[in-house]
Amino acid sequence: MNSSLLDRLRDRGYRLTSQRRVVAEVLDGDHIHMTADEVLEGAVSRLPEISRATVYNTLRELTELGEILELNLDGRSKRYDPNVTRAHHHLVCDRCGLVFDVQFEVEVPSLGLAEKHGMSIRRSEIVHHGTCRTCTG
């Protein structure tokens, strides 16, 4: 079973100030792929005195800790995904930027030695592009 971002941070002893807790709460849930500004907006609605710098710094820290993924799926802006415990693809609407996690049955093909160009692979991403029902009209 997936644990929430907040639970994972508590389990690892991450110092949860009220600002960090609010950012983690905003990022909690399924199919969460918010931009930094969307996280800021959600955080401000819960804790009006939180600053843009605090939200951005917390997103950077959580990314460095491996507790969230920083994604650039549509070429528009970075999005933050708290779903780091299960491998998954992403499905992106090319018109509005809506993003869903997509679970998959098969593993991503591994690269051969020559195709790695000497790199050590940390993770792989597959992004499916389409148009959502709302945009299709």
C-alpha cells in the first residue's frame, strides 16, 4: 500500500515545520502533478503567511530527497509528482496540460551497454500524449 508523502517524511525523520507540512499536504493524493505556482496557491490557502521562496525551497528539498519527482512532461512548466513508490507512466493532454499517472503491466525496456553511453540509469520515463475529453469537446 502506498504511504502518503507526509507519512514518508515523518518516517524518515524529516523536520516538518508548519510550512513544510502544508506543502506536503498540498501534494498529497493520487494523480497529483502540480506546478510550483499551483503548490504555492494551495499552500497559501492553508497558511496565508507562507512565502514563495519557502514553497520553492521545499519543492527543491523534497526533489533532492527523492520524495517527489520533478517532471517536465509537456514543455510548459515543471510539475511535481509525489508518487515515487510505484513505477508508472504519464498520460498528458497536449491542449490543457492535464496529467494522469498510468500504471503499466510491463517493465520499461532496458538499454544495452552501447545505448547507455556510459551513463548509470536512475529511472526511465514514458509519456503518452493525447487530448482529454474536456478538450475534445
